[in-house]
Amino acid sequence: MSTVHARRHRRGGLASRRASGFTLIELMLVVTMLSVVMYLTLDSLRSQQKTSILTEQIVEVQNNVRAVSSLLEREIRMAGFMVPAAVSVCGVDRTDAPDELFLSEAEMIVPDDERAGTLGARLSSLNSWNPATAPPPATPVLPITGGTAVSLALDSTTTDLDGDGSFFYDNDANGTPESDFRDDGGFILADMANPGRGTVCGVVESSSSTAIRLLVRAGQLTAHSASSDAPEEIVIVPAAHYWISDVATGRLERNGDLLVKDVDDFQVSYFFDDDDDGVIDNATAGAEEERGDDGTRMYDPADQDNSALSEVRFSIVLRAESNDPNFDDGEFIEFENRATVAGNDNFRRRVLIGAVRPRNVVIEGSI
């Protein structure tokens, strides 16, 4: 073989070997590039999955709160049904924590010929409401761990609210209902004859057809004046108590029953028509047009004639179950007179707002 032919043969063999595979350096570069692409892809998928989970969480909570909002709207609209307007609505207003709302219940009332709107348990003839011995708690706390306890004797002829011969709640679980008041449920109390004395609300500790023990959460009745006031007629009605029992988990309850979790805040405002002209002329508890310079205008049921109540506005702020470290706008949302909580906690939030006019208030006995 000539020298020229030998060189051509060697070159052809080298070219053939090079075309048949990759060098080690080339393989390392390819593996490195694939690793980077896979890492970026998986990181993007993880981020998308987390965002999707957070979105699903808040959508689920938002759907639940919509159901709660519908329940609230219905019960606010029905507040005062067949009971005195003074005991239709009551509440605890706070600037540094969620509010509480009490609405007169209608489940245990099936009216027959009653049209006067005066149903409600009365005190016995030997019993009276003494404001000196039943002040509201100095510092309401969450969850409810107490309150001012008041024991009252009831007129047994009035404790069956609708007079149908049967009670609604079986509090001692003996198979026989014995009260129209639910133990651990809410109550509202006022003087029907003198609604300007204020309103009292709280939780029923225990009840029967002849007696009731109350834990006062808010409100007060001013002292009764025999010379200037009408003879007092204290009325007590069962109420739906809405409140966040555990702020950490956002547990919104109705009379101790869980409605929804992950509720960040619950705020309520009350609007009054004091001159009964059909136009709201008095707003409390954070209404924007009525706020003071410090933004802390408060609602106190002891200072209000709830028979002039015209509208109730509520706001429910909900948050995702988990926070998102990549979300930089997770700030507390301020509504009504709630003080701002500064700082980003990486939680996504949504808000539901409702404004409802109780159709049974002002016009007593309306249905």
C-alpha cells in the first residue's frame, strides 16, 4: 500500500470513529444542561401547584362564606320577627378584634293569631332587672370565658314564645324539649315599654320554662324612673350569636356551631332612623361618613334605641389556609372601625360585604 493510500485510510477511520459517538466533555455538558432545564421546569411546576392549591383553598372558603353571607342576610332581614323591635339586634363592637352580632331567632316562633309583634319571655312579677348588679364585662375577651352572670325568674306563661304548647330545645337531652332558649345560644334583652333604656345581649348559660341564667356580653339598661318612664316590661328573646371563637384559626360560629374557618375578621355597623322618616340619619360603628378623627366611633347597645334600627352592614374578611412566601401583598384588610394590622404576612385575602334592612323593625309585627 502506498503512503498516500495509508494516510487516506487512517483519516477515514478517525472520521468514522468521531461520527459514531460523543466525547466525555460533550456528555457532561448535555447532562448539565438537561439538569438545569429539569430543575427550572420542576420549580415552575411546584410554584404553579402551590398557587393552584392556595387558589383552591381560598375559593373553597369564599364559597363557604357566601353561604354564611346568605344565612346572615336572611337572619338580619328576619330580625324582629314577631318580637319587639328593641330586641331585634344587638352586638359587641371592637376596634382591636372581630365584632359579635346577635339577631333574634325565628325558628321557634310559629305564629297563629299573633300579630302585635310582642312575643318574648317576661320576668316574673317578683323579679326585675337591676342594672347595678348586671353591668357588662369590663373587658370582653375572646373566646368567651365568662361575662357577668345574671339569674332571672321567668313568667312561665310567656316562655313558650308562640304559645303552641311545646318548646323548641331539649337542653338536658332527656327527649323532652323544655325551653325556647338554647343553652350556649344567644339572647337579647330590653324594656319593651321603654326601648330608649338600651339593650343587653349575651349567651344563655342555662334555661328552663321558669328560669334563665345569662352571661352578659354587651349593653346595659339605664335605671328605670317610676316618675318619667312607663311601667317596665322586660322582654328576653333567643338570638343567633355570630362570632369568631378562635382568632388563630378564624373559626366563625353561630351559637357554638362551626360555620366556616379561616375568617380573618368580622365587622358590623348599625344605621338608625331616629326620627322615623324612612331616611337613615344616625350611623355607628365605623360608618365612613360618621367616623371621628381617630376612626374609633363605637356602637354601644346601652346607648341606642334599637327600635329605630334601619340597616345592618357586615363585612367578612377571609384568608387562604396557607400563606404564600412569594405573595408580597398579604396585608390585613381594614373595614369599619377595625384598627389596621401592619405588615405583610403572605396570606391571600378576599372580602364579602352585605347591607340589609331588617324588614320587621320599626314596623312592629310586620311579616
